Amino acid sequence: MKMSPSTISVVIPAYNEEKNIGDMLFRTNATLETIGVPYEIIVIDDGSTDKTKLMATRYKATVLSNGRNRGKGYALKKGIRNANGSILITMDADGSHQPEDIPKLLTPLLNGADIVLGSRFIGKQQYSTKKLHIFGNKIFNLLIALLTGRRVTDSQTGFRVYKKKVIEDIEIASDGYEVDTELTLKTLKNGYRVHEEPITSERRKNGSSYLNPLRDGVKIFKTIIMTNVNARKKD
């Protein structure tokens, strides 16, 4: 794959992922080395009480710490502020995202897209996701389509590739899991070129999800409504 020598920044929020982060970082480094352009990996330790931070420091990654658990959105914002690349990749630390998918997510960006969403719901990837999460995602996708006139199949995905200037133009308000929904809605409402690419998604290999379907589902719904009212770019 041909690519200009732009630096890639990979931002990975992590909370109590000591059993998953090592394999994740090893494979991410290996994949980025095959691309052959300068890159950095930024892990934001979101107040982990296990050895997540220690494990992350053993790999080629810059590790930032929130001190205490502040939420995925808070961690993402810190990582984005510290990212140097003109291309920004966000991934989850639980092992559900496959770093080997990075090259195919980069291709649409290099061909003109402003943001590429890694969709779990193009093809057969939905079977790796819990039925309740699939149902909730579909409801939120429908609501976003009604509000924006633009359809996506996976508004909640955390595996994304952005042009850094897109993120710099957006005011991110969310501190929790609803951050992905906010970013989806704001990029759609502001007319950015959004492309979806199928990804291989697996259930986490170790530990349990910290996503609470009811609590976080309510937050996501509120975020969609509030963001629809205030989705304009920074002045």
C-alpha cells in the first residue's frame, strides 16, 4: 500500500486490561511496521488498578495516565491532544479489534474519506457481538439516520481512522462510552466524508466488559439528542 510519509498516531484507552494489552500492542506494532511510515502508539491508562500500565510500557508505546478512572471519552481526548500524527487511529484495548485490519481502514482515508468507521455489521461480523448490543446499536443507527439523513451500520464502533484535522475541528464533550456516538453524529452532521469498512471483531479474550447496557444506553441516547442540537464545529 502506497502512503505519504505522514505520521500515524494510534490512540488506545485502557482500563484494567493487563491480560489483553500486551498482545494488542505487539500485533499493532507488527502491523504498523509493515506499512513503513513513522508512527506512534499512545496508551491512556484510565486509572487501572491492575498491571495495565506496566504491561503497556514493555512495548513501543507512550503511556499516559489519568490517575483515576475518568472514562473512555476523557481518555480519548487526552490521547488526541498528545497525538502528533496527521492520521489518527482509535482502538479498544480489550482485544476485540484486530490490528491486522488497520491497512484496509487506511486505504479509504487515502482515497478521499475524512473518517473511516470499522463496522462489525457489514457481512457476518455481528455474530461476535452480544444480541442486546446489536439491538441497541440498530436503534441508535436508526435515530442517527433520522436526524442526519445519513446512514451508518455501526455508530458505536471504537475502531476508527480519522484525518487529524477532522478531530481538531470537533469539540468533544463526552467523557464516557458515549464518545463514539458523539463523534459519529458530529462528523455526519458537519458533512465530513464518512466511509465504513468491514472489520473482524471478536469478543474479549480475558475479563468482562465495563459497558453497562442500561446505564450507558441511556447516556448514548441523551448524547444523540443533545449532540443533534449542538453539533457545529469549533469556531
